[in-house]
Amino acid sequence: MGAGAARRARAWLLSLRTLTVKALLFDFDGVLWDSEAAAFQSWQETYGEYGQHLPLDAFATRLGTVGGIDLVAQLELLVGRPIDLEAVAARRWDRKMQMVRQLQPRPGVLTYLHDAREHGLAVALVSTDDMEGITTGLQILDLLDAWDFIECAEGDQLRAKPSPALYIAALHRLGIRADEAVAIEDSPNGIRAAKAARVFCLGFANDVTRQLDLSRADVVVDSLDDLPLKDLLLLAAS
């Protein structure tokens, strides 16, 4: 066999391997956009108004899941006197939304979506967030029509990450096995959920979560541009 034929044969074999991956399953907050950085900053600013500091480990209890520390109630405890909890929460939310309305998709997201379609892969969102919040964000990013479907927790703590329930449901909707999907997650809770469902997981660190332990992911990057989709598919299929 000549060198050219050998290269073509190898490329053909590699293409067969990549076909074992049939779907990309994206988390929403922190993966598609830097919404978690905006959320953390808005909380830090809110705490700062009362002369308090919000540590990352307290904020991180809320990342990618339902529950975690009630940060408004925690602020009241730190202040040591009653505060208008509803007003604080509303003001903090408005500040977050002011920032996220200026956001664009994170580096490499649009390329991944394009290349996934070129490879014939399904693309879905698997998120602990609620549908209203996801839809609002996708409208801001102009990505509302980019997905085959959205699987979300809608406030159900039993289905929320780190439970694998959302991933298991997504695999069922797609009619595929766990080894035929790749998850893209930015948080420890999201990574735990994907791995509990036995899905290969790409950790996509952002400014907030790169300070956390993402070591359970199969591979971690700061930008999707650092790992072209074709290379990720080969890693997942190996």
C-alpha cells in the first residue's frame, strides 16, 4: 500500500471512530456565555454595599445546581440586622441582567455548533436552569434555534445536577448510549452529573470555575478554540 493510500485508509478509520459520538450535550450558564462571572460580580457588589465580602466557595455551592447557600439570607446574617430581602434580591438580579445583556458566546462555541452540524451530530442543552431563564439567555445570544432540544430541571432538586438525571433523560430522548455523547460543562456539579451518567465530559473552565476543582472531567480547556471538535471526538472515541 502506497503512502497516499495508507493516509486515506487511516483517515477513513479515524472518521469511523468519530462517528461513535452522535451528540454534543452543552451546559448553559458558564459554558455558552460568561453568565457565572456576571452573577458572581453582581453578588460581590451587593455584599459590598453592606460592607461585606462574598467568598467564592460560598457562591460555588450554587453553581450548576438547585439550592446551595441562600446568599441573601447569608448577607442578612453577616449584617446582623433585618434587611429587605426581596429588594436586595431584585436589585442584585437587575445588576446581573444588565451585565449579561452585553455578553457574546464564549470563544469557540459558535465554531463547535457549526462543526457539530457538519459532522451530523445532534446538539442539545442540558441545564439545571429553568426554561424561562434559558430562553431569555438564548435570545440574548441569538442561539434560540441552535438546539435539537433543551433538557432542564425547572427547579426540581432531585433532577438537578450533580444528579445524572438530566443527562440520562437527554440520552433517552436521543435514543443513544452514554458512550455516544460528549458533555461540555464548566462546574464541578455539572461534571459530576455527566460522569455519573457515564458520559465523556469536556471541562470548559471560565474565570470563576477555573478556580475550582474540575479534575473529574476527562479533559479541561479554557477555550474551545484550544481543542477543535474533531480532536475532541477522537479523544472521546479512544
